[in-house]
Amino acid sequence: MKVTVLKIGKYDFDVKNNTYIMGILNITPDSFSDGGRWNKTDAALKRCELMIEEGASIIDIGGESTRPGYTQITDEQEIQRIAPVIEKIRANFDIPVSVDTYKSKVAQEALKCGADLINDIWGLRYDQNMSKVISESGASCCLMHNKKTTMYNNFITDLISEMVDSAEIARRNGISKEKIILDPGVGFAKNYEMNLEVLRELSKITSCGYPILLGCSRKSVIGLTLDLPTDQRLEGTLVTTTLAVMSGCSFVRVHDIKENARVIRMINAILER
């Protein structure tokens, strides 16, 4: 049975009828699009406030860039970056906080600071303790499709199967279905043509029984298609958000909140939602 209401902390999300915005807040000096802009606590809080005003329903905090060719940092460095921001957001705003990390020690500290959701780009496959940490805390999770190769037998079939496998890992470790989001992982373990195919086949992906998050904001699939740098990829991102809403995705993870929120509102008006 498909999830219709998703639990994130004290918040309920109607994932059957709505597409919500997860706003990106990178507390990093080297993220591919906005590195260094919000890596001071005061700047991060101002950015968070603006994203909420513009229509974000979740704030996703990242302390380590995962762009192609990124340099891994220590758990301690990542915690030092994100912990003060999580605590300040929790103290000042009434909004769910997601933390973008694949490391269980970082996740554990983030959850202690008040995070509600762990956004794992390795879908619980990198750190064997991650599912236990999430389960014991009662938190929710977003599990992204990712692996070390771009080898598939049947790309979309394999993608969906591997996504659902991550969800099954979560459920075997005590995370309820109502607390799991899946992400097809545009830009990860996929070449350009595969990324386009994910977008082309979103309706199949959203039929897997779990709420789906689409994260395409400013990514290379847009840059390669339009031959544009990261700061000129808004229109391409808005097209992917349109596809997400029309295909039944429950969340989009984006940088430009206001513009994406307007697109979603317009589509919902047309569809009479």
C-alpha cells in the first residue's frame, strides 16, 4: 500500500496530494553551486528565514559537499559545521530540519541537536550503523539511490529495485514505512542519458509505493542540456519541478525556493488541487 501521510518529527505531510519544497542550506565552503555563501551561522539563519518565507516546508542542512570529485571531511568537522545551525534553526523556527549526511556518527549528533530527518545519499549502504541510529531516534529518512558504478541490466527496473531495497533495509531495522522517502539520485551513479531517463520515467518511479523526492536543482544534467553554468540553470530546474509535480513526486529539493513554489502553485491551480 502506498504511503499517503508521511511523518517527519511532529509534522504530517500529505504526500498523496501535495509536492513540498525541501530547501537546500549548504554549510560548506565548496558545494558545487553555493559553496561558501551560508557557512557562517548568522548567514545560514537569514537564509533559512528567507526560504521559509518563500515557501520551503523542510530545511535540508549539508555540512559536506558531495559534488563530483568532493573531498571527504572528518565526522568531527562535519558536526562542528552543522550542529550550531541545527540548534539555532530549532530554537528560532517552526519547521522540520533534515540533515544531509551518510555517516552515522554525524547523524546521531544531528538528531541530538534536534534534526527530524536524515537524508542519506548512499541509501543506508555506506554506514552499517546508520539505520540503527535513525530507528532508535524515531527520526525519518530520505534514502537516495547511489552506487559505485553506472552498470545496470535494465536501468529503470534496476533503479527502482535498488531504491526499494534501501527502503527494505530501513524497515528491517525498525524504521516504519510512513517515515521513509526515496530519491532516484539524479547525478549519482548515472551518466547524462540515464539522468534524462530518470526524468522521462518519473511516473514509473513514483509508483514504487513510497514518497519520492526529486533533486535536480542546478545539476549537471541541466547544465549539459542547456550549456549553462550553475548560476544560470533556474529555468531548467523549474522544468524538472514541473515534471516532478505532474508525475506525483512528493518533494523537490531545490536552491531557488520562491520560483519553484510559484511553479507548484500554478500547476496545483490547473489541476484543481
